[in-house]
Amino acid sequence: MSAAPEPPRQTTRALGQLPPSVLGVGAVNLIALAAVVAAPGSWPWALGAALLGHAWIGALTLSPRTHRLGPNLVRLAPEHVARGLVAITIDDGPDPRTTPAVLEILDAHAATASFFCIGERVARHPELAREIVRRGHRVENHTARHRHDFALLGPRRYLAELAAGQALIEAATGVAPCYFRAPAGFRNPFCWPALQRAGLVLASWTRRGFDTRDGDAARVLRRLADGLAAGDILLLHDGHCARTPAGVPVILEVLPQLLALLQRRGLRAVALPRPPGSLR
């Protein structure tokens, strides 16, 4: 595995790039501190205000589709809606036991997808990552290691994780990702400044199948299909996916039915369109 690059050291500018909602909580904390200095007896109110602010930030951290921690792509743009496009995104691979079959299913339906891949898995299976790209799909950044504590990282560790994921994927495929997705979608306010520095666009989803924990293909498909419309971004997994009672990765039963459903409804399954201005 190639060594991860040294992350940029200039992290002090991150505070100026934090989302307005987060800067607002910081302002409340400063006001509360000033109030305690001016009137020590006000400390219970000041403490309560500070705790409420931190609780709100904690709730946002656990909200994958929120825009209050920075820009977040949860649906395609209106011009893509008008063309009847639905984005298929597939997380946590590449997995040599599952991804090749996923690629065959996509080919059979003339569909493309965005594979949000874990950098270390790409480094272990570079030929599979290259095959994803060769077949017309996109490999995007899903962190270098898929850390379970990703939402607790600070600015430098975010920069390091994003940079390592970019380097590992580009080294294997020859193409740098332009989108990023956090593990489970969870991230804290320091993620957005790191994404800006890395030139990445945060993408979450419109609807998901919860196919990492539910091996019932009918239920997974129903979650994706209920309310399905042009412009939706759908989330499935080829890595860490649940198994059906017969031991089959559930995506292999869900994806053909999902693609057939899209075709019946006159919708086209595609990878995430390149961000405006992207040369990647």
C-alpha cells in the first residue's frame, strides 16, 4: 500500500470556513462567557445556553442529510430531474466477492453508478477499482479507512483522511474523486473546511435501503422505491452488505429489481454527474 501523503499543515483558517450555524453557536458561547464575567450570578443561564448549543451541534453531527454543517448534495440538480435521471451510489467496496456481480448487473441494464470506495480496499484490489472505471462508472472517496470515529475527528485528521483516500484511489485508477461521503454520513463541523481544501463535494442521499443490516430484499427494495422520483440519489452497499436467508449479498437481489423498476418508470440510472466546473 502506498504511503499516505502528509496532510496540509495550514489548519488555522478552518474556523473562518466553518458553517454559519456553527459560528453562531460559537458566538452564543462567547456571549455566555461575557455574561458570566459581567454578572457571575448568571452562570446557570449561560451554562444552559452553551449546553444547548453543543447539543444542537451533536444532533447535526448525527444527521447525514443536513445542510447546516455545510453544502450537502442530497438530490440531483433540476436539469437532471428534467432528464429523468436517478443516481445510483454504492458504498464500502470494492469487494471481490460482490462488486464483479454488481458490475455485471449494471452492464445488463445499461446503467452507471458511483462507487464510494474505501481507500485501503482500493489499494488491496486495484484491478477491481480499475475495472469499475473501465466500465464507465465513477470511483469516489469514502475515506481511507472507514473509521468508526470519523464524526469525532478534528481538522488535521479530516484533512489526512481525505487526502489519503484521494491518493489511494487516484493511484489505483488514475482518476481523482470529486465527491466524498462520510462513513454512515456522520461528520462534525470541521469536515466542511477539509472538503473545501481537498476540492471535494459532499454527497449523501435521498433514500437508502438499510442494506447493511437488513437481508430481506423485498424490504430493502421497498425503502428505495417508496416515493422514488427523478433526481433521487439512492444508496446501496457492495461492501459490508447484509445477506439474504440464502446467503446472497442482498444488493445482488435488490439491484436488478430496482433497475428494472426505474426502466418501467421511464427513469435512467446514472452515476453522480460531475460537479459544475470539475475537470476530473
